[in-house]
Amino acid sequence: MSETQANGHASVEDEAPLVRVRGLVTRIGGRTIHDGIDFDLRRGEVLGVVGGSGAGKSVLLRTIVGLMIPAAGTIEVLGRDMAQISDRERHRVEAQWGVLFQDGALFSSLTVAENIDVPLKEQFDLASHLLVEIAQLKLSLVGLGPEVAAMHPADLSGGMRKRAGLARALALDPALLFLDEPTAGLDPISASDFDRLIGDLKSSLGLTVFMVTHDLDSLVAICDRIAVLIDKRLKIGTIAELRRDPHPWLQAYFNGPRGRAALDGKVAQAR
């Protein structure tokens, strides 16, 4: 333990952002989606990413995890510049994040347990009985019973598929979790349950979460800060700060009828 840590203060490593993006530019088919995005994802926070249709929320997530190549800018994850590291180093960094895509993105031909095994087999050479035990543990973490392990994605409800996809995202005990519209397509009760699950996992596992969403209730329930994609850049702040911003989109989103219902409802519950 360092002297700084022993004195009860955060170390430099603890204070460093898990994700640091500077000057990010992305283009698709000649169209600029992001034009100079800067942001830090702080250790231990849930950052919710919102924006209008076509603003590039999912594109931003996919660019950070390396599924799309930016036109310019730098992306650092866990202190490593993702454009400068070797394939071996990238493999090590990727083992420290988990990704949940929309609808779970599970392999339809595999059982749920086999889906959870995929990242484990990519990183380790584990005995079969250990794979079984890990799959059961991850299912338990996301609130699914052991019987789900032998089921196929087609046999699951939408909410169960999301949870199974989350179990796979947690397979390697990541420090960092990327969520792409995790409550999309869920009924209000299932969406609320999923929000609660993410909040509980963040607290119990010490996760840092980057969450693309359109769900105001999710923002209210579990996000520490909000990043809003507007005019190809990000505005970041707390909900209270963004509600005071005069930008027309922010006013319509946070202070419109749905925004007032979600946000003022939270205030009423706090009382």
C-alpha cells in the first residue's frame, strides 16, 4: 500500500478516469457523427448517454470498444491509448470490460451457459466443471435460476435475454461495463427491475458503467452524471445542471411533460 493510500487518500491510479476521450471525430458514409468529443468516465460512476435519434449514441459506444474506427482523436481505456497498443495489450484491456448490446446479442445456436462461456474460453483454458460453475454464478448474479443455463435465447423472454446478456458481459469480472439501451423493449416493471439490478451490481462489484439509454427513469434511478449528444458534441453534467441549461433540446427533454413526470416524481419519493 502506498503512503497516500495509507493516509486514507485516493491514489493517482484511483483518481484517473477509466475512459478518457479527446477530440473524437467519427464519420459514416461521409457524414460526420461526432465532431471533437471530449469526456472522462470516472472510476465508480454510472454515466448515462442520451441524445436525439441519429445523434450517434450507440456509435460512440461502439467506437470506444473498437468496433468502429474514429476519423480523429484519442481513446484511452484504463490508461492505455487504444490506437497505439499491440494486439496482445488490447486483448488484456478488453478482458477488463464487458458489453451488453441491445436485446442481449446472444448467439442463438448456443445455450445461455455456452454464451457465458465464450469470453471465458477466449481468455483462459478452463476445465469444463469450472465453466459450469462460473456460468451458474453469473446467472445467479443477474437474478436468473440455474435452469436457464441449458436454455437457448429463443426460449427466453426479452427481460431474461437482457439478463443473460449481462451475465455474459460479467463473465470476466470486468471493471468497466458498457450498456447499449439496456431497458429498450422492456415493460416498465421489468425496466425498473433491470435498473435496480445495475445499481446493485455497481455497488457490490465496484463497477464503472457507460450506459447508452433513452429511458428517463433509468437516468433518474442509477446515473451519477448525464452525457448529452447535441450538435455532434457532448454536454455533461448532473440532471439538475442539465435542466438549467437553456439549449432547446435539453429543455424539451428534461423539462417537457415526460421529463417533469420522471424527475419530479423522484423528488416526491425523496420526501
